[in-house]
Amino acid sequence: MSPAETIEKNPNSDFESTIHPAEGHDHAGHTHEGHDHDGHDHAGHDHSHEGHDHEGHTHQPGPVLNPECVRTVAIEASQEEVDGTFARVLRDYKKHARIPGFRAGKVPESVVRRRFAEQIRKDVVETLLPERFRAAIIAAGVVPVSEPQLTGLTLEEGKPLSGSVVFEALPSFSLDGYQDVVVPKAIPESTEEEFQRELKQLQESRATVEPVEEDRPLVDGDWAQITYIGQVQSDESVPDLKGEDSLVEIGGAETLPAFNDALRGAKVGGELGVEVVYPEDYTEQKLAGKSVAYTIEVKAIKKRILPELNDEFAAEVGDYENFAALEARIREHLAGARQREAEQQTREALFQALNARFQFPIPESLVQQQVDARLDRGLRALAQQGMNPDMMRKLDFGRLRAAQRDSAVNEVRTSLLLDKIADLEGVAVSDEEFDRELYMASLQAREPVEQLRARLTEDGGLARIREQLRREKTAHLLYERLPAA
């Protein structure tokens, strides 16, 4: 699936919690002093990414909106609606307000008005605006993709409500002639060299390591069973490195040259010292660029024995009748992998062609979301490679964000194109397709499917999965229609 299929078309579907006054008026976190609404919590409007820690990475405080995508809708309510809402909210406060010196439910209205004036007004806003905003965008035929900002609000008892909501919306554009955009299909090719390499890897995965009984020195291809202690030079913060009965392949691609040079020619029982200077890009960050003095004892010499490639080997690998059946399965696997690669390569070329053909304004909020997504993936990859939080905090996130922008714009445009083509083509995702995808996601996450479904329901993830599947189906449909190579 293309990275473009990860953006969200409308992240702000919860109107009750997304309309914000442009002047910084905050609906989240206000409390009613001593005021219990029987579990009704007005402090629940949390727009933060709770638990979302980028180890020093912070999102943009708020993207500059693309003027070409900005829309404004008017919000209105009659005086009668305003007065009625104020009255209902006031009754609710009178009923539950707890103020010293007054019994519950007996606080005078004037005291309640004075004590909770700002909170009452906020509750009236939150009661009146969402439904009217929803009706306004439906009437205007637009889909918001950024947080709506409330401006010019007039709200007081005895007067009608008026105001405007500003937001970025999905652009309107024509796709006339999209069926005529074609690119040549990439031709999948799997070689005999690939097959032999795959077979060799399978053979090596079944190899056994046997002890060498003869008294001889280590040579390339041997495995040395060693015990070692390593002291990191000029850095006392790193504890000694210790290993018992570790196996090192002499001359192996993964073995550092210093170990090969030191161990080659050594015999069982021999002790030797070697200083290893690790490269700056070494995968284990704590050793990258460091010098380590090792004391090594050779405990044993072992030899890797590869199994014979025959019918018995095929039966051990899997449920194969003979070696010919295993060979056919490997070739089929390689052909499938090359076919998928060729299709993805062709899709990317088609996406580029569609992007070049259809130009339209892109909402900046979607671009920044995609920059965030790309940056998040990159940071996770760095963390998996061993980068620690302190090092992450030193990254130049401004430069990193800028470097992601062009790719993010193209990915957003591709997603919007696929969404519109899906609408025109009537592409839909069946419940069976969706459930299968959710099941596969649960296996990958090692989480029970119903638990995963519940979690994704809370954060809107189910809608994103269905959206991604729809784009995937649309991209495959376009690929299948391309003329054969």
C-alpha cells in the first residue's frame, strides 16, 4: 500500500469537541466550583495526543492554512433559541451547584449567574454551535479537514446568536479524463540467481553446528566458541561487555575484521587480546565510534554442516512430497514477490502521472498531518535501530519537517485523487474484506481481534482502516485497467 493511503480525510468529525474560538477561548478543562453534574464532565474535551511521545519531537502548534482551501460558514440562532438554551443550562446549574451557605438546589439564580457566568456561557456555546455548524457545512457542501475556528461570536441573553466558523475544507476539482492517464506496466522478473540465493538461505537455516574434534587452528568458515570480556576505552559510563560461549564465524560477513584477524589461526584453549574500533554507523549506538579492548578465550571450534538438498530435506522444511515440489514453491513465491514489486512500481508511476495531470489546492492541515506521519515512522525506525531519547532530542526537527514536505504534498494529493476516483467508480469495502484486514492487523499486533476493534473504535482507527482499504482497491482497479506490457 502506498504511503499516500495513510492520511485521514476528515479527522474532525466530532463537532462537539472541535469548534474553537480563534481568540484562544478554551472549552477544555473548565470546572464548576463544587459543582457536580452527576458524572457529566465538561472537562473531557481533550485535543492533545495523549501518550503520544516523540522523544523531543513536537507537532506544529497549528499550520498556516492554505487560503485557497479556507472556507467560512455563518452560524446563527434566534433569540428564542438562545434564551431557551440559557434557561435550560441555568436550571441545570441551579439544581446541582454546591455553594457554602446554601442547600443543594436552593442557590438563588442571581448567585448562580454571578458565580458561574463564564461556564454557563461556554455550555450554551457548546450546546448551540455543533448542530448549527453541522447543518451549515452540509448546506455549503464542504468537508472540514482542519479544526474549525470560531470568530466574531455574538452571544448574550435577549439577542440572537451570530458568528462565523473558519476552517480548511477538501478542495473541489474535476477528474475529467482520468481514465486516459496510462503508464507502462513494469515487467516482473525473477532470476535463477535469486532462486539459488533463496534456496541457499533455506539450506543454511537448517544447518547444524558440529564440534571439530581434530587439533587444528581456526580457519575461514569455522565457528569459534569463545568467552570474552570487553572494556570500552575512554568511556567509563559503559559497563564491561561480557559473553559466555558465544559463536563467531571466522571470515563471516557479519564478523568485524578485527575479530577475524585475531581469531584466524588460534587454537582451542588459546587466550588473546584484540582492540576493536567500531564504525560510527554501528547499529548498537552505545558502541558506535568506540574502541573496545577484548580479552578472548577460545573454548571450542565448530563447523557448520549444511543438509543435502533432497526429498528428505523438502519433507523437513514443510509438507512437500519431494524436492521438486519445494523447488516449484520457491519459484512461485519469488514470482509472486516480483509481481507485487512490479505492480507497486507501476502504481507509483501512475500516481505521479495523475499528480501531474490534475493540479488543485491542497489543505495545509492535511500536509502537516502527513509530515507528522512520515516523521513518526522515521523516529520509530531510529528508535528500533538503537537511537536513544537524548540523541533524538538533538535532531533538527524544523529541517526534518521541511525535508518531508514535498513527499507529503504528493501523498496527500494522491490520496485525494484516489478518494474521488473511488467515488466515481463506486468502490466500496465489504464487511468481509474489512474483517479480514482487521484479523490480519490483530495477528501483526498480537492483540485479540475484539480488543483491537474496541481500541480502534475509540480513536477512529476503524474508519482509517476502511479508508485505506478503499484506496488500495481503487489503486488496484486502476492498475488492472492499464494495457498489458
